[in-house]
Amino acid sequence: MAQVNADKTKIIHGQRKLKRGFQHWMIKFPSSQDARDIGPIEYAYSRMARDAGVDMPETHLFHTKKRGYFGTKRFDRQGDRRVHMHSLSGLIHADHRHPSLDYDTILRVVMVLTKNILEVERAYALACFNALAHNRDDHAKNFSFLLNDENAWIFAPAYDLTFSYGPAGEQSTMVMGEGKNPGVEHLQALGKKHGLKRAPEILAMVRAAASRWRRHADAANVSAKSVKEIAERICT
């Protein structure tokens, strides 16, 4: 947790009272098991997701002499005020440690809770992105809802989007029952089942953004090795 100023040149560690001109951010530090360029990869994914029409908070790659660190502005804060947030895992008691969800279920929950087809479309865009961009760590804690100022639930902006492998290499959240190789046909079926008229447009936008992976990777200085590995897994 950190406070970051507007031009991203100053960082204050911790969750103390917000200093004038600063905003609450989360900056991620890699574990010993992470790739050296994990920060640039996640930043490239945030760019690609935004390009795909996925609702994303502001992100930034913080550079040091040794490496780049991925940061994201906290969407559960408005100044020093906490915004009420509830994870999908806690809401429906879904075990995030084991594959237990299908995007079909997620879209149904979004509709029941928000009663807004636009929120369902946002969730569908995220489903398309995760499946096609090989973000397979899409477990139940990586989806959340916010209670807005009108006391209405909305689907939270996307977070933890990066290249990843799920349990046994499969998608943590299935797409219409498919976890091993979810693809375009499964996403089309998902959109059709939920009556999303914009599903073809949303899916096409995500596919187009995924095809521009190398452009986003170059902008984030992702290593050539990682660019190649990820390009071989992304489905367009």
C-alpha cells in the first residue's frame, strides 16, 4: 500500500492519512518464484485490457535501477474514505483455492445483484479477456462488487490481470463448462445464453486487443523471452 502523487514521482509507504496531492495506490513486489519482468508483464496486460474495453483502474510501471514495479490506483478508496467492497468469493461462498466457478454463474450473479445489463456486459468483457489472454488465475477472489454513492451494487473494475496458469494449467473459472481450452466458441455461447446483444462486438474488441499483444509488451519493456512465450498462448 502506498500514496502516490499526480505525476508519479513521489511515493509514501503505508496507509496513513492521505497527504494533499496524493492518491492511494497498490504497488506490487515480486516473489522469488515470479519472472523477473513480472511487473512489466502485468503493466502490458493492463494496457491490453484497457485496449480491449475492460474497465480498469489507472495503472503505472514504477521504474527503479533494477526493475519495473507494477502499480494500480485503488478503486476501493475515495480520498481517505473506504468504498464498501465485497468479493464474489465471500458473496456466494465460492472456494478461491480450488476451481469452483463458471463465467455463466458469474454473469448470473452480476445480473441478480446489479439488475443492470451494462454491468453484465462489463463482466462478459472480462471473461473474454481472461480466456483469450491466458489469465488462468481467475479465481473467485479476483472478482468483486462495489456499493456506489446511490447505494447500488456495481461490478468492480478488473484487477490481477496477467499471464498465468491455473490449477493443472486450466482456467480457474470455466467458460460454459470448458476449463482446459476455453475459446471463441465458448465465449460466443456464453454471450448468447445471457442474451447479450453486444456480445459479438465485445468479443471482437477483445480479440483485436489481444492481437496487439506485442505492441503493448514493447511499450512496457517486457523481455523478448516472455513476449514470445505469451504470444504463443494468447488466443485471437
